Amino acid sequence: MSLPLDVAELAVAYANKTPQDILKLAFEHFGDDLWISFSGAEDVVLVDMAWKLNKNVKVFSLDTGRLHPETYRFIEQVREHYGIAIEVLSPDVAALEAMVKEKGLFSFYRDGHGECCGIRKTAPLRRKLSSVSVSAWATGQRRDQSPGTRSQVAVVEIDGGFSSADRPLYKFNPLAQMSSEEVWAYIRMLELPYNPLHERGFISIGCEPCTRPVLPNQHEREGRWWWEEATQKECGLHAGNLIAKI
């Protein structure tokens, strides 16, 4: 079902609404065609809120093949905690094997993370979001995650990276206005499961070779792709929307 109002109007109307209100809007218009993206980090807050509104919520997660062991176990813990299926998306084997054969397992340290993330993350996500069963998706993006690239994240938008001319894809970011402190207050208050890597100084958690703990007073994104210039610290999953706002 399509949205009855202009997305720009909805973004303004819901700019100060609660995450639950934004999720209610998404479920009201898209129902089972709405998918929740779960990254294995603080997105458990998004899963919890969505599950409380719809026990049949559809959730997917990207398995790049390079995640921390703790992240794989956490995904299973969330699956069991909520009694939900989590669809795990994997990279195309042929494309991955070709890259590794040509460039090795750690080419991103030398060439930048774009190609590796493109194969391991962006391509599987594109495959998922191009499915006829997906009309909208919701992410755990927050404005405070990266002041340089996410500070203008809207609560609802047309996905500029994965829409097509004849098939618009709607994207909801219910947690956009939540701060890291608010996310963790929610996790602690409700005693939600969380990735144990957070207890070891990891804040923003991605692939094992590309993620490290941050020091006191460092921003969370400084632990991601730390060898690259700060404005490059996006993997491509949200770049289509972010570029238009920079």
C-alpha cells in the first residue's frame, strides 16, 4: 500500500513523534511489507519496539562473513529472546571469491572499504530490498551516530539508494532523534539483550577487521574504518539518502 501523504509532509509531521508513533505509521501503511533491519548492535531497541507493536514483525540481518563471534551469538540470542525469525543475508559467493582471489582478504586496508562493503553488505541488501515483498524498511539510524553524515536523517524518506523509477522504496528511521544515552537507558531499563562487545569499549560494531574499541571522549564512528578519512565512514547502505543531505 502506498503512503497517502507526501513523504516530505510526513517527515515534518512526525519529526517530533516518538519512535513507536513512527513505527505505528509504518505498520499502518505497509504491514507485512515492512522489514526491520537489525545490525547486531543497538538495533535491538528498534526490534523490541517493533515486536511490541507486531509480534509477526519481519527482521533481517546482514552476515558479511567477517562479523565478530559475539555478534553471531547475539543475533541468535535476539532470535530466541523474541521468538522471531531473523532472515540472514549473505554475499554472492562468486563475487566474493573473485575479489578475495584477486586482492586477498584485507584489501580494504590498502584500497579503502568501498569494494568489500559493496560485495558483502550493499549487494545483499539491494537483493533483499528489490524483492516484491518489500515496500518499506526501518533502520536504527540515529543523527548522533555521525555528525558529518547522519545529522540530517529524516524519520521517513524515499530511499534514494535502493528505489527505482517505477518502484519507490520507503525508509523509516524511528530512532533518528534518540541519543546514544537514551538508547542505552532503554536497553538497561528493559534489560534487553545486547552485544557483549559493548562491555569492551566497542560502540559502533561492524565487521571484525574494520571495528575497534574507542577511547574515552572519542566519537563512536572513530572505531569504524579508523584508517580512513572521517567523511568516508559510511558503508553504502544509507549513502543514497545521506549524500543528498550533505
